[in-house]
Amino acid sequence: MHNGTTITQFIIEEQRHIDNATGDFTSLLNDVVTACKVISNAVNHGALIDVLGSAESENIQGETQKKLDIISNDIFLKSNEWSGHVAAMASEEMEDVYQIPSQYPRGKYLLVFDPLDGSSNIDVNVSVGTIFSILRCPEGIENPTAEDFLQPGSKQVCAGYALYGPSSMMVLTTGNGVNGFTLDQNIGEFILTHGAMSIPEDTQEFAVNASNMRFWEAPLKRYIEECLAGSEGPRGRDFNMRWIASMVAEVHRILTRGGVFMYPVDSKMKAKGLEGKLRLLYEANPMSMIIEQAGGMSSTGRERIMDIEPSDLHQRVPVILGSRNEVQRAIDYHLRDDAESAA
Ligand code: AHG
Ligand code: MN
Ligand code: MN
């Protein structure tokens, strides 16, 4: 018998401190939690229920979809369309905004998500996750369009992720710190296990896909080269490197023991007219809110991610996030390099 705090209890108690809270947000979050439990169950059963492998289709980003990308997207839509709390949804796997079917009432929130993050890891049984962000639907909008989703990250009401790893976890923030919950599979509840998560200011661990190094901009190259030079280099200490290729898993590691995660823009992307790999609305913004709420920092190298005014539902941005002193150093290198190039 557990005697911990369930995620539902935690959310209800948190909402009690908010004036005029109607319970809508609490119910919405409950449905998001249910969706993540269903996805966790599918991921967990894997080959037993024939959900691994490719779906032989492409999403709007030109990426081949995995069966589980599509299954997870459907689970999220079905879990959230009926409740009357959501006005519309958008996701990595859908080109356009998903309208609430006409038989259901519309609510006051917009839900944006990456249904399965790190899905290249699914077939090799390495951690994957789900990322979500909740925005308010602008006043007076009956039928939200993509434009209504184009709000800066600083406007998020809530951001969170579910991690499907050795344990399934849910980590979330409503702007009042970050808390982590572990799924007790026997009772089907997420239980508070990681209260008030906070990121150490300093770290000796970085995460980057170093195979792209030759395409990077000079300031990022400088930052990583100095880390690699270790105790003999200008940093005077050795660094450790990790790359899981699941942003959820990297962010979770950083929330647990510190670190810096980088997915920079590079010349290969620029040649295709792209400004980064990770998507602003359903990857960079929610993760930035969680990182900042845990005392870390999140930037493109040149500006705070949550200050960006989005211009497209699937817009991509460079991402540098994690322990604040390292993120600040990377920003300093970018700004100094820009100033020198302008001089
Ligand atoms: P997704 O599976 O939702 O498309 O996201 C994958 C992202 C992110 O989670 C990860 O950090 C990065 O792409 C991995 O990219 P590389 O394969 O280029 O390393
Ligand atoms: Mn992703
Ligand atoms: Mn994805």
C-alpha cells in the first residue's frame, strides 16, 4: 500500500492556491496524464503487441514516422478531444491544427505536443518520451487556427514531459517549480517522488551530437573544443559527454544531476533554410519552461528561447539548455563572436 501523493492529488492541491480556478485545468492535466499512461503501456509492451518499426509514412518535417509516433499521436488526440477543456491541438505529427470534433464542446486551452520524442530509439529499446505544452486560447476565438498557437513560451500555462525509461515518469511545471512523479504500474498512478527538482549551476557534462561538429558555427565549436581539451585546456578540468538522441532523456538527466544540452543550428540545416533541428512550440518551449523553473537556463545562444515570437507551428530553433553557468558561457561566446564579426 503506497501512502504517497498521487499526481492528481498534487495538481488539485496546487490549483487550490489559485483564485478563480474552475477545475478545468486540473481535468485537462488529468487527461494528459491518462494519455501518457496509455502511451507508456504501449511502449512497454513493444514487440509483444507489434508496435515497433516504421509506419512507412512521412510527417510534415519529412521524417519517416514510426508506428508508435502515429499511435501516440492518436492516443493524445482521443484522450483530450472529448473533455470540453481543449479548444484545439497541434503536434509534430500533424501539419495543421487539429479541430475538436463537432460533437464535443470546446474549451479554453490549446494543447501542443511531441507525442513520441526520441522515436529513433524505440526499436532499440532505449528511453523515449512525450513532451507537452498548454497555452490559453486567445479570447473570443471560436475556431483556433495555427496563428492562435504562435505565442511565446513565456505564455505557457503548463509544460511537462513523460519519460518512458526503466521507470515511467512524469515531470511538470505550472510555473511554480518542477516536480517529478514515478508511475507505480501496479496501481496505475504517478506518485510524487522528485519534489522541487533543481539543476546545479555548474556541470562537467555536456550532450551534443558531435558528428555534426564540422558544420557548426565558430562559437559552439569553440565551446565544445574547450570542453574536449579537458584539464590541459583553458577550462582546466575534464568533461564527460553523453548523447542519447532523446531530448526527454537528456533533459531528465540534466534535471537530476546537471549538465548542458545543445542542438545548434549548422551549415547543413541552413542550406535547407532551417534554423535548427528541434521544434520551438512542442520541444524547445516546454523544455525551456521546465529548465528555467528548475533554476537552469535556455537559449538559442543569442536569445532566451521563451522570448521568441513564433512565426510557424513547426518552426525550428537552435537549443542550448541546462546548468546556468555553462549555458551563460556558451551565450557569451556567441555574443562575442557576433560583436567581432560586426566590428
Ligand atoms: P523526434 O523523435 O520527436 O523527432 O525528436 C528527436 C530529437 C530529439 O529528441 C533528439 O535530441 C534529437 O532529435 C536527436 O537528433 P540526432 O538523431 O540528430 O542526434
Ligand atoms: Mn522530439
Ligand atoms: Mn516526436
